[in-house]
Amino acid sequence: MATILDMGRWKPDARGRMLRAAMELFAERGFEQTTAGDIAERAGVTERTFFRHFADKREVLFDGSGTLLRTAQDAILAAPDNLSPLDAALAGMAAAAGLLADIHDHAVRRSRIVADNPSLQERELLKLASLVDATAEALRTRGAGEPAASLAAHSAVTVFQVAFARWVSAAEPPGFTACIAETAAALRALI
Amino acid sequence: MATILDMGRWKPDARGRMLRAAMELFAERGFEQTTAGDIAERAGVTERTFFRHFADKREVLFDGSGTLLRTAQDAILAAPDNLSPLDAALAGMAAAAGLLADIHDHAVRRSRIVADNPSLQERELLKLASLVDATAEALRTRGAGEPAASLAAHSAVTVFQVAFARWVSAAEPPGFTACIAETAAALRALI
DNA sequence: TACGGGTATGTCAGTGACTGACATAAAGCT
DNA sequence: AGCTTTATGTCAGTCACTGACATACCCGTA
């Protein structure tokens, strides 16, 4: 029954096992109290193998970030031409939010872990900065100039960030996409 | 001639020597190619002493961040009551910019070093996030609610960030405060 | 079925960031 | 001159991460 996705050499899905082991251990003992060796051991691999799959110990918590980024970028490029840069960027954020909408519980657990550790917050901020860059690039492709592209990208990601914080702290009813719409409205009201 | 600022035990200003040694070495060989021991050696202290003054190797490049943060916070609290949250926050950014206006050359050298190293960018983003938090807190003290305070804080720091990037890449004539005003105007035009 | 190449893994030794514990010298106070 | 406080030096240790090399699994091909 082995498929082409069994990158592992012994048992299948070594990467998935490491991802799950890391989430478990970080939730149980905390990030700093978990060594890379601990994660590898629970996943049934070697520490060296862990570092072959993840550039560093933190990266195991940011596995989906590349997909998120590409989803946003694609949505921005696919948005109607008549949308303003800010609206196009917000469309990208809404598309990205769609990826998380299904996994609210996982997002909550994960954000708790990140909130407890400054070095994880740093990494999260770097990923958000990458999202800003990708967004700005997409807006420029659509014809936006500077500093409009950069400012719209920053603003849209800010909306994403603030909406995400409300979404994970609320009891879920609102829905991520709705949070984004509300937050975007609040931003417009500011100015 | 020793003053109360000679925190050092042997020669005066051990901290200042480490700050300068770090900037020199990072500029010469790069951040990663410089060990904490290298910095300590050039400063005439021990590696252990370096880590007593700076929480980690990166922190030596962010010595003034606390002052910057407090300056912004104070300016926001001191701003006229009739200013909108966004305008008050921008007043804080202008005050913070005033601290850097005098040291354009140093800011340029430093930002080159940071631009060359992802882990330094992470730290810079964390400091900016602290600035956002402090700004939002000051705005709430002034009576702003949520999510207005958070959004205005994020927007103001975005303006600071974009204006800073233009200020260090330009040949200096504009002046940091002027950059901030222009960037703020561009942001308002977006929405 | 045997072989050969590509790829994921295991093993091991090493570097460098950072920390805790303890000793010591300098500065300040009385 | 003592006494206290503070900044430093010394040393041993943990852990994140890396390069080099050996090894086992997978797959296509003869």
C-alpha cells in the first residue's frame, strides 16, 4: 500500500510524524523544554533526520506558511482589475484565511505555543513579513506603484493579523473571513 | 576622569567598547562569521561578560530600541487630546524618528548588516512589534478602543518602517521626519 | 532476477551560542 | 581600614545545528 508519498525509508510519513510529535511535546512541556532530539525520538527518527526536514527547531511549527503565501499571491493576481490595491490585497488575505478556517482547533493550539515563546514570535513575524513582501510584489504586478504597493500590503497583512487574533480568542462563531471583513471596515474608519 | 558611567571594572565603558567592536566586526566579516568571543576579544573582555551585557549575540545591534520605544510612547501621551488615534500614533513615530535623524550614517551601516541576515531581521521585527504594542497601549490610555488602537498602532509603525526604508536608501536630503509625513499622506490616499 | 542509481536515513565528530556556579577584584560607603 | 555591592574572570556543561561518510531502501532497467 506504499505510495509515492512515503518519503520515509523505514516507516511512511516520517515528516508527518515529526510534525505531530513536535506539536504534542510543545503542548506538553513547552517549546524550550523540548529538545530536537526529543521530537526525533518520539517520531522514531534521528535528530539528524529532523534537521534534514526542518531548517531549524522552530520551523516545524511553520510548515504551511509557504502554501499560505502562494494562496494569497494567486488570489491577488486573480482579483478583478477594478479593485484598488488595498481591496486586492484584502482579497488575498481572505483567500489565505480560507486555508485556516477548517482547522480552528489546530490554529488555537498552535497560537498558544507561539504566544508562550519569543523566538517563535520572531519566526511568525518573519513569515508575516514574507507575506507582506509577496503581497506587495503581486500588487506591483497588477500595476500598483510605490509606496502604494508596500503600504497596501502592510495594511492588508495587519488586517489579517488583527483578525486572526480575534478569531483565535473568540469562541469561533464569527468565522475567520467575517473577522477579516469587520477588521478591514474598522481600518477604513480610522482614516 | 572616571565618571559614574564607568560601569566597567578595569577600563571604562566596557559596554560601549563591545557595541563598537560588534559593529566593526559585523561590517568587516558579517554577522555569522563573527563569534561572540571575537567581539569580546576586540573589546578586551571575556565572552561571559558579553553575555552579561547582552541577552544574546543579536541584541548588541538593538541597544537603543528601549529608548526609541519610550520616546514614542511619551510623545503619544503628550499629544493634543483632539488628535485622532492615527495622528497621535504618527506623532509618536515622528518623535522616534527624531532620535535617528542625527545618526543617519550609523543607521545606514546598521541597516545593511541587518538586511544581510535573516535572524537579525527577525529580531528587528520583534522590536517593531514591541513598538506596535507600546503604541497601542498608549492610544488606549488616551481613550481609544479596540480594534482602533491596534489598527492605528500597526498603521503608524508601518509608516515608520516604510519611511525608514526610504530614508536609508535615499542620499539623505529628505530628512526622516519629512519621509514620515509623505508616507503618512500616501497611506491616507490608499483608503 | 540481478544490478545500479537516486534518495532518505543513521552515525559521528565538531563548532558555537548560551547558562549556572563559584571565585575575585574593583568601587563605594562608613 | 573594613564592609558591601557590583562587574568581571574562569570553567564546565547543554543544546542547536552542520559536514562527512556509511548504509539501506526504492525504482527502473537489462
